[in-house]
Amino acid sequence: MDWRTLISAKRYGMEQFHQVREENRSEFQRDYDRLIFSAPFRRLQNKTQVFPLPGSVFVHNRLTHSLEVSCVGRSLGNDCAKALLEKHPDLKDSFLPEIGSIVSAACLAHDLGNPPFGHSGERAISKYFEEGEGKKLKNELTKNEWQDFIHFEGNANAFRLLTHQFEGRREGGFVLTYSTLASIVKYPYSSSLAGGKSKFGFFTTEEDAFRKIALELGLKKIQDSPLAYVRHPLVYLVEAADDICYQLMDIEDAHKLKILTTEETKELFLNYFPEERQEKMKRVFKYVRDVNEQIAYLRSSVVGLLIQECTRVFVENEEKILDGEFKGPLIKSVCDQAAVAYKTCSDLSFKKIYRARDVLDIELAGFRVISTLLDLMVEAVQYPDKAYSRLLIDRVSDQYNLRAEGLYERIQAVLDYISGMTDIFALDLYRKINGNSLPAV
């Protein structure tokens, strides 16, 4: 693959109006601004990241997580661009210097398709069709359509949200650049090729959209596969930024919630560094007395180290990445000490954080709320002439095409509606339609 082709300022949905604007912002910075000011991005402030939304202690939600990932992604992109330009000075007149802007915008968008209640929301949707009432629909859908539902994927849903054009018009489409869109697709193949991993990059409805983007950017197609490509190189940087942030920030949140002790947390972060560096860092504690500030200092130091390491891995493996031969995330190829420390953090997070009672409680609640909403809304679009169905459909905005001709399209519209909800909105709707609460008079 070729950097000159991979980075394009052409906008999806506005190809016929493509023009170079005379202003200080680049097209990729415009992508960032469009996302920041969008309603789906604002709604992330009321979507769970890992821990329940804050009570007395403020922890990360999807919005703060996405902003932090974007900051790390910008640093990764800028550092990689600088190193690549030193290797390829002939690319100075290309869009290569814009990598930081592209990655930061893609990082903002990477979680836009995630439903409420964290990752349990994705599982709740998949299991509704695989194990719940949704099983009854299997024979009414094609094989590929069914795969979309039983392997529901937030990443694919983000790509749908960003490219979808309601009724063929521009409403609902973000009209982002091709390169930003390609940079969020971690698994560039259709749901029919997801296999046992349950990961894919786009639904059946967006196959043509991704094919168009891949052709424009020159993404390498995987041979003997109907619709599968290698990753756009910048996906590795978006993924690395996400890996760095969710791992380290979840540990910091767990410390604030007293799931991890101060000594445990300090040790986890200090383990990334050689002993000599650890001693120097500990001396800082004489001047920084507040415990939370000490943890923040260690966390920021680890972020800096991992940015440096992931940049090195990306630049050293540039040819493999462009050839589509690099395997695995960048974070797994960092230096030995950092890799061991990262794995220690991952193992401990699974045992102590992701299995914590509060986290499991939000997952249980999410399963019940989303399953109930799906039950009612899917039945409504199956039998739209029933009185109760009409009431449910009428309360949903026209931007969701619940009256589409095909059953698959109507169910996709239901998933668009539910996955776009905040935790609070989903819970409020659940209570109202179950008669547990009534609108204020």
C-alpha cells in the first residue's frame, strides 16, 4: 500500500463536491471538529465505560475515555509522522504530516457505535438473537443478515453511524474523509467472516460503503476472500491509543474506588520501568504528597513510555504494515519490560476490576434493560399494525426508519435506536414502558 493513496482528503458522501478549502484548518481537523460538535459524541457522557456512572467519585465514562484516547492518538500520530518523514523526505508534500489529526479524529469516533451499559450492551444484543426471543427470527433472515445480529459489534456500528445516509439524503451522515473512516475499522471484513471471534468491521448494509473506501485508498484485499481487506495502517495507532488508555485509566479508576490499594497501583505502574528509573520516580513523591496526584504522575509516565514504544514498533514495522503482513496490536510488540508489565495489568484487571461487584451489577442491569427494549421494539416492527406497536413506533424519531420495507432493515433501525441511547435514557424508557414510572405531570 502507498501512503500517497492511503491518506485522502476526499469526503464520503460528498465526492462530487470535493474541493480544497482556503482556510487554516485541514480537512482532517474538520473531521475532528464535526465529531466534537455532534449529538452522538455528546451522548457518550452518559454511557458507561467500565464502572457505573459516578456517584460520589467521578470515574471515566465513554466521553472522557474517547477524549483521552484522542489525545494519546494525536501524540502517536505526530510522533510517527515525524519519524516517517525522516525516512521518506519525498513525502513532505503529501498528507503524511496530517497523521496526528487523522488518528485523533478516528479516536474520537471509535466508540460512537457502542450501546449503553458498556461492553455488556454489545453482548446483550448479540445474545438476544443467539439465545433469547430473537432466535425466532433466524429463518426470516439471510445467513449474512443473521450473522450481523448474533455477532453485533460496536466497531461495525460506529462505521454504520458515520456513513449512514438516511433515505439517500445527507441527514445522518457525518461526511468524514475516507482516511478517517478507514482508520476506525479494526476488523476490515464482513460479519460472515467473523468466525468464532465475533469481530468484524461492517454490517451487510455497509459492505458497499467499505468496498468503495477500500478501493479509493488502495487497501490491500485478502486473496480468495469475498470481502476482506488488510487494515489501514492508521488503525494500528487508533488501536494502540485505546489499548493504552483503557488499561491504565481503568486501574486509576479502580484505585479511586478502593478496588485496588495505593501500593498495588503504584507497583503496577512502576513495573514498567527499570529499577534505576523507579527510584528516581519515587523521589518525586517527596514533593507530590497527594496520593491521587502520585498515581496520576505514575500513570502519565507510563503513557509517555508506551507512546514512545508503540511509535518505535510502528516505524520499525512500516513495510510489514504496508504489505499487510504485521500481526497483532502494537502494544504486544513493545519492549520486554513494558510488555510484561502490561500483561500483569491486564491479568489483574480481569480478576479484580472487570469482575468487581459494581461492574457485574451494571452488566446484569444492562442485559435486562436492553433485552426488554429489544423484545418490545422488535415485536413492534414485526407487527406494526397492532395498537401497542403503533404507540411504540410513534414515539421514535423519524430518523430511524422503523417502517422500512424489509424486516432486516427494520430490525437494524431498532438497533440504531437502542445503541444510540444513553444509559439514563435506556433505563428511563425501560421503566416507563414497564409501568414502573410515569411522565411528570
